Amino acid sequence: FGQKSQLRKIEINILVATGASAGIAAVFNAPLGGALFGIEILLASISLRSIIPVIVGTATAIATNDLLLDETASVFQVPVYSVGNPIEYLFIILLGVIIGFVGLFWQRSLVYGENKFDQMKISFWMKTASGGFLVGILLLISTRDLRGSSYKLIQSALLAEKYKRSEEHTSELQSH
């Protein structure tokens, strides 16, 4: 749509960020989370011109969700957590710091891998084919739980339940 409408690249990026933010906000019933995702992750530069469409799109998604569905509707049931002892805040902060470092390591690993991949002296099409091949190999060796939508897996993680695999999947694993 953006290319056929002859929009500039920045305008296309804003449209993509707005749509993704609105989708996240509606699915998780999290308007602030959706808006921050779009602004921080998807937009190359942060300006009033780019933030306003993201916020309006997110608000529209939440309003539409509330109008058409129950106002607490979400794809996932997210439990309400409470802190019983103030000392738990220290563990929450510690967990946040640890996850921050894990995220930093993950991001730097991705950049390192991208740089190494860019330095390879092969054609664009070979890079594309080899990337697709690697993703295919990862899909083949991953568990079936990671393929497809994984709604059950995400829901069980949110509820801190042990994920129960289907009988079909368990027999598939045993046959390998």
C-alpha cells in the first residue's frame, strides 16, 4: 500500500509502527505496551510527527476492542500479581537487571551475527537462500510447541503452569 501510494520511506515506517503497535495493544489489552513497542523498537527516529500516529492508532485499537468485545478482553489471560512482602521488590529489581543484561547480550549477538553475515563474500541470493535454509533447519530441530501460533505455550507461561504437550506431539518426539 505504501509503495503504491508513493509514500516516502519514513511514512511507510510510521504506518508499519502504527499497525504493529495497535495490534499488540489490542491482542494483549496493553495500550502503553503497544505504543512503547512501536516507538522504541520500530521507529528509527522519535519525533512528534511519528509518535502521534502510533498513539492514535493504539488508542483506536483499544477503543475498538472495548467497543466490540468485553473491555477486559485479551487473547491471553494475564493473572494479577501482588507483592506480599516489600523485600520482593528487591528480587523484582534484580530480575529486571538480569533480564536487561540478557537483552543486551541478545541484541549484541544479533548485531554481531548480522555483521558477520554481511561480510560474507557471496551473492545476495545465496545469502537469502542460506538464511532460509538455516531457519528451516532450526524449525526441523525445534519442538512442535514452537511452530505455529504457540498460544497454549504462551498462556501456560503467563499462568506459570507446566505446559502439557498433546499426545500426538509426545509420540512424535518418542519416534525420533
